[in-house]
Amino acid sequence: MLLSTSINFGTTEALDHVWSLTNKSADVLHLVKADSDHIFSNITSTADLVDHVSSKVSEHDLAQSRVNSMLLFLDAIVERDNCIKGVKRALETEDYKAAANYVQTFLRIDEKYKDYGSKQREQLMESKKKLEGIVRKQLSMVVDQRDHPTILRIIRLYTPLGLEEEGLQVYVGYLRKVIGMRSRLEFEHLVELMDQNVAGGGQTQANFVGCLINLFKDIVLAIEENNEILRSFCSEDGIKNMEYRKLPVLSSDINAQKKNLLDVGGSSEGPDPEEVELYSEEILSLMHLGEDYTEFMISKIKGLTSVDAELVSRATKASL
């Protein structure tokens, strides 16, 4: 719809009309600017407030962390003191397991706060030294007596006392003595059978192979039956040579490669040939040692002046 009036540009009336429109727009722009400035001021104030609150929260978190650290430190002091009293009380009542546990708890706390409590540490170490002497003496006595349940009970005290390496050496030495004693009994029985064979005119046969088999069985059983206690001494860093050598992984790779050979287009690279070669050489070396030992034993048997004629043939067949 067209306006009923028209403006004659170039006249004074037209210029006044344009100025009036411009002034109205300027007033509106001034209002908008004022509102924008107010909003910006509010946003700035809010941002400053947020920064202030954030800094206060950070200060609060830091203060809370310091408070928690201090509470943990105070708890550690109290716990260390309880350990010192507990180990002394346990020694008086001859409760050596409890005493060892108190020592272990103290050492764990002392590792974290090693720069504090030197007097407490000296007191605990004095009790620890006393406990170690008692444990070593008792273990030596029961090892001589071959009291296996008591040996297990005492040897378990070596771990909380931080004597894992010593405990491992002592316990392995004990197992060697046990195996040696059984082997000696087997040998003595074998000698007795040989004497009976001579006296009885060859009616009683001495089983040399059975004697060696029993020796190997004793070694295997000693390892299997004491696996748990040996693990406790060695920790996870030294319990399995096979895991260290990655033998199960290598075996799995070889088996997987055999299956992949049946698949068309299989892209598996398989195990490392150098690793396979290394283990193969070790196995061959062990086999050669076994053959050398067998040949040595056969030569010794052949060199005997009085020996069963079938013994050499049986030994030769066993080596094949």
C-alpha cells in the first residue's frame, strides 16, 4: 500500500523528516548499548565470583588434603606405638606369630614415614632382633627333629620379618636333608637286598631303577607339596622360570601356527625362530648330558666282575 503523501527530496521538509527518523534510531541504539553494558557488567561480575568460588574450593581441597594427611600421620604414629607394645607383649607370651605380624605392620608403616619416629624404630628393631634369634633357634631345633608341621609354622614367620631370602635357603636346605635321608634309606635297603642276594644265591633281586625312580619321585613331591610356601618366599618376581622364559607363550604360538597352516591366506607370523632355536639347543644339550650319563653308567656296569648278564641289556634298552 502506497503512502498518501510523498516526500520531495532536496527540500527542507525532506531533510527534517530524515533527521527525525535518524534521531529515533540513535535513541534505540543508545538503549541497546546501555542494556548491553549492563549485561556485560553482570557477566563480568559473575565470572569474577566464579573465579573466587573456584579458588576457595581449591583452597578447601588443599586444606582437606592436608588435614587427611595429618590424620593419617597421627594414625600411623598411634599404630606404630601399638605395634611396639604389641610385639613386646607377644614376646612375653611367646606368641611369635602375632609378634611377627606386629613387626610386619610396623615395617610397612615405617616405609611410608621413614623420616619420622627414629626412637620408635630403634625400639621395634630391638624387639625384631630378639624375635629373629628366637625363630632361628627354634627352627634349627625342629629341623634336626624333622618335625614338619612345626617347621612349616615357624618358617612362615620369616616372611613378615622380611627374611624371605634366608627363609628360602633354610627351607630348601631342610627339603634337601629330607630327600637325602629318604635316598639314604632307599640305598641302605638296596644294599641289604644285594647282601641277601649274595647270601641267598641270587633269589632276591635288587631294583636299582626303582631306587632312582623313588629318588626322582621324592624330589617332585617335595616341590609339589611345598609349592605354596616356596612361592611365599620367592614372591611374584621370582617364582616361575617358565613364565620368565615365556615358554607357555612360545608353545601357544607354535600350536597356533600349526593351525594357521591349514587356513588359506593365513597371515600369522608365528613364533620367533631365534627363540625356538635357543630352546631347541638347550633341550638337545640336556639330552646329550642324559646320554653321556647313561653311557657312563653302562660302562661301569660292564666293568663289574660279578654282575647279572641281563643287567647290561636291560640298562641298554632303558637308554633307548
